[in-house]
Amino acid sequence: MVFNFVDPCQKFMFEDDTIECVQNFKYLGILLETTSNLDNAVEHFAITNKCLLFALNHRCADLCIMDVKVRYDLFNTLVHSITSFVCEIWVDSKKIKVIEIVYQGFFKSMPGAQKTTNTSIVLAKFGKFPFEHFTWGQLLLYYKPMNMFTKNHILGKAWEAQLAMLIAGKKCWVGFMKKWLFKNQP
């Protein structure tokens, strides 16, 4: 399915199949819509992650898991993997700070960490960077190979459609990412 295509009347074809154009669709529990940005999806991630983090901390307390490494591994497996899901798509969201607070909250809740300690120091103790930095890395890993897909690959067709939208002056992911890259270059 495709949405926010350059020409809504134009058919999006892949091989010999017409891909249906839609106004919205749900992908892994997140409603993606043509009429809005991804802020709603990011808020959904933040709420989900607060719940996951609460459940993880509660379960660790019930099982008397105080070992920092075990808790850290559980966080990476059960929470961080959800938090970072397709973050390369929504890295430019203004709502990323909401997720950053959840992310930092976990590390400040670890045994031995003090809530008043500077966040940078707490993250450094665990060898972590702010979540936003992680998303930047993911974006760069995702952005680079996209233009290497051929036209006979569905992602190649999607990339082609994004470039056509960019040329047509329509809002699109590639345009947002291009703007973001120029804004954040060293």
C-alpha cells in the first residue's frame, strides 16, 4: 500500500501488480496517515515504552533482580528494541524528547544511580549516548543504501516515488531527512 504519492490518480505499479493507494494504514500497531506527521506515532512509542519500562522495573523488583548488567540487558532486549523501532523514519519528530526522557529515566532508575546526577554522566557510566544520537546513526545507516535499490525492488520503487515527490515540491521523508542532514552536519 502507498500513501502521499506524487499524483494520487497515478497507479503505483510493482512488477505487474497495482499497489493500492490509501490515506492511512496501521503498521505494527502504529497508525500512519497522509494528513499528519509522525508525532502521533512517536507519542505512541513513548507511552508504550513507559509501560514497558514500568513493567520491567516492577518485574525486576518482584524477582529481586538488582544486578545492573542483567537489568541493562533486559532493557536493551525488551525496551530499547521497541523504542528504536524504525527510528530512522521519525528521527526528525519534535516528540523525540518524550522518548529521550523515558530512555534516560531507565538509566537513572538503575541501582546505584542517583536521580539528581547529571544525565550525561549517567549515560556515560553505561556507555550510552543520548537516544537522539542513536537515531541519527540509524538514519545514516538507512539513508545511504536506499538509492542503491533497483527499480525491480519494491524499496527501489518507493525511493523513486520519494524522489519524485521531492522534485514536485511535496512533503516527503527524503525532503525531511535532507533538511535534517544539512541542519545537523558538523
